[in-house]
Amino acid sequence: MLPTIPADARLYLRPVWFVPTPIGLPDGSVARMGNGLIWFQGYELTALNGAGRVARATIPVADFDATVASLPEPLAARARTLAANISATRPPLVLGDRTIRFDGPQVMAILNITPDSFSDGGRHVGNPQAAADAGFAMAAAGAALIDVGGESTRPRAEKLWEGDEIARIVPVIERLAAAGVPVSVDTRKAAVMEAALAAGAKIINDVSALLHDPRSMDVVAKAGCPVILMHAPSSGDDPHDNPAGYSDVVADVFDHLEARVAACVASGIARERIMVDPGLGFGKGLADNLALVNGLATFQGLGVPLLFAGSRKRLIGALSNEAPAADRLGGSVALAFRAAEQGAQMVRVHDVRESVQALHLWRGLADAGLSAV
């Protein structure tokens, strides 16, 4: 039985009690996450009222309908919607001649054309062909998507004029797109989005979830292209600015992304063209980041594909004797594997070959678990 929960509480579900296969388990005792290879036998239900938690309970899948029926009707409907979203099929992204399917985790490769990004800044500035060649190598190593960015979003990075950002990325995007490589553009400026789409980019990846530039929502809606909405605590020049902190980081990030998905749908962006990213490391401390990783499956309740971007980020160094960004490969691969276990449909990485290999291992284990009787 659940404790009494106020009708105006905020409700969240997180899949728990994962199992390698539904075969041999009683009917109705297991649920599937999306259209991937993850099955689970329970939901962790969390209810918050204001900044305080009023309930947390684990509900077996078999008892879910009966248990949520005891909730006040607005909350019961909310719980049923979240459960349906967790299990809803994630449609593939059709990008011209290329299709990205979400029956298993995919890899997005990071290609920064910046002098000052925290990990790989300066590697490809001023040489579009060398940058494109790096993108070709990433695609050959198994990346489904190359994410090209021209502006650093590290803390307190200098603001970049949109004309300079366009000049950095367009020659690279043109080369990649001409060869049939699927490209997303990592930008929060509408003019840059327009230039990138004209150059052949297929997806917008915006760290401000289309809040930084007032024109960006219209650009994406008119283009009809997929968009990735990332959580950042600020839509201003520094996306890391977060003086208020979080009351519950998983719930707060979930609420923000849920509102952004709804705003995009209301503006004419098809729901099946939306992905979300919880924004690991953006205005979040170590405890916040660890909570997001552990609570990652909660975001499946949004009902759209989930992108996880943990590659070389600060929390890895914080847990490994302050290892510099270039020495965080092991932690990056571990985070990608962990994200796959929690149902992330895509991981954004610097180290493509190693990450693809790790996810091939994950897929092999999942396939073997499913076939074991």
C-alpha cells in the first residue's frame, strides 16, 4: 500500500529490478523499456510536494495497476502515463537516406571545431578538411551521427559571434554531408542552425533546449528536423550558471525537460522528432551528476529517446584522483555502458572506437540473456 499522497504532488517513475529476459516469467510480471532489449519487474514511485519528498515506494509491475488505482485520480492518470511512456516504442530517426533506429544504443561522435572546448579544443580549428577527415574516421568506427560544434560551452567560456561560429562549422558540415555522413549541429543560435541545416546537417542539438535564442523554436519547427533538448540551469550566455541549485536534481531536470518537450510540441515540432539530454555536468556538482546517472532510467518516462553525454566529464576526474580530460577514457566507457544499462538510446562520446566496442559487448550480453532459457 502507498502512503497518502496529496493530489497536487509531483510524481515520477523509475524502472527497477531489471531482468535479462522475460522468458519464463509469469505473464504481467515484467515490462519492456521502449523497443530495446531491457526488461524490468518494478517501478520506483517517488512523490514530491514542493521541495520535500512525501513518498517513495517500489511497486512490482504485476501490482502496478491495482496500486496506482488507490491514488487520487490526477496522480493515477499521471502514473499510468509515465508507465506507458517508459514502454512506448521510440520511432527511428529518418535522416534522408539514413535511418537511426533505437532498438539498441547508438553512438554520437563529438567533433568540436573550437579553440577552447574543455577536452578537445584546438584540434581542428582552421583546417576544415582535417576536421572532416576526423568525422569520416568516427563514422567508419561506428558512430551513427557526427555532432559538429563551433562554440565552447565550458564554464565561463567567451561568447562567440554567430558569424564566426558559422565560418568554423559550415565547411566541415558540407564535406561530411556531401559524403552521406549524418550530421547534427551543436548550437544554440538560430542563425547558426539555419546555416548548418543549409549545409546538410540533419539534427539540431541545443544545450539550451531552444531557450537561448528566441528564433530557434521557429527555425526547428519550420525545418521539420529532429531536435535534441538538453537541460542546462541557465539559458543565458553561461549555461552552467546555477546559483539556486536543486531541490531534487532528477525531478528538477525531468520537470524542465518535460516542459520543453511540451513547448516544442505546442510549437509544431513532432514529438517523434524530439530527443532529450539531462545535461550531465552543466551547472551540476558531483552529487548531482551521480544522482542523474543513477536515476537515468527515470527520463524514459518522457517517452522520447534519451541521449546521455558523459564523455570525459568532470565527475570522472573527481572520482579518479583528478585525472585530466585526456586521461578519462576508462570512466567515459564505463559511463556509456552504464547509460546503456539504464536504457539510453544514444551516447555522445569523444572516443568512438572504444565506446562502440563497449556497446557491442552490451548488445551481445543482452542478446545472450534473451536467448537463455
